[in-house]
Amino acid sequence: MLIIIDELCAAVRGTDAQFEFYETFHGYNIQDPHVHLSVDNAEGVEVMCTVTLDALGAATLRGQLDSIGDSVIMSPVNQRGKAFRWRVHVHVPEPEEALALIRQHAEPVNLSITDLCHHDA
């Protein structure tokens, strides 16, 4: 929500939004593809990918992913014109619904799907 407010304020001022101070927020800059290893008794899959969206599109996608999964993280990677590349992370029972939502907004790249179930030997 802060990103959207910052984007709106920057648009009114005619400036670019500055996101550097968000890096201190918990979960904002997580890029570890194995973040699921710290979750106990996890079931389902972790879906991660990169998409290009404006701030409103990213907020909309995040809300939709929150409704079907958990551990949702959307981190802006870099700016491309008026849009940003976002790293998307979500835990869901099955990947298909999350991928369908993501593809409604943008074509995912760097896609990875990881089983969250831990099988101890």
C-alpha cells in the first residue's frame, strides 16, 4: 500500500518515487529462493517468478495472490519506464491457480515451482 501511495504522490508532484527506504522493511528485499526451508510443516508449493507491472497492477496481483495463498512477497527489482520488474513469491496448494492469476497481469519469467513438503531421510 505504501508503494501505491508513494507512486500517487510522485505522480502529483511530477517526480519519480523513491523506494530505497523500503529495504529496511521485513520481507521487502527477500531474494532467497529457499525461504520455504524455515517454514515448519509446510505443504503445497512455492511459486516464484519475475513480472513487469505498474504499481497498481502489482498491488492488484498481490491482493489476488493473498486470497489464494500465503507468504506472498512482491519486491520491486528495478524500474522499466513507468513500470517495475517485480519478484513474486507465494505459497499455494497447487501452482496452477497462482500461475493463472499472474498470467492475467503479465507474462512470468524466471519461473520456479518448488515443493514445500519436507521429506526427512
